[in-house]
Amino acid sequence: MSETLQDIEDIVGFINADLYDKMADDGLEFLVSVCSCSYVRYVKFLGVQIWNSEDDYREWGESTQDYEPLEPYLRKEINKTLANLKGLVL
């Protein structure tokens, strides 16, 4: 599936609403952002690019001839980023 910019913004909006609900009481605001540069779309979380339309690392389904849905993929990548940060010690 080739998501439109509006599709991506909608998906990111749902994810941001979930993030806000989970973190608002703690005063945290970790938002996912969408950037578009010409024909390439990027999704970033905490400054880390977690997806872009040119290098799409989602699973390809042979039976469906399509990539895995974007929303679950982004949520998985956000969780990976958070897990990597959890071990960070300064």
C-alpha cells in the first residue's frame, strides 16, 4: 500500500493521542512527527527516524502483495526506541 501524506498524518495522530493519554499525568510529551520532503515521507520519534517511504522496512506479505500495515509497524518501532532508551545511563 502506498500511504498518502494524509493517511500517514492520521495514523500518527492516533498514535500521538495514545501517547498523550499514557504520559500526560507524568508531564511527559513524546510526540511522533511527520515530515515530507518532495516525494519522500518521514516519521520520527524523539528525533529518531522510524520509517520513511523510500526505505520501507516493513514486512512484505507475499500472499497480499503488500506491506504490513503502517500503524502496527510504527508502534513496534516506537517501542524499540523506548526500550533502547530505557538502558541509557548518564
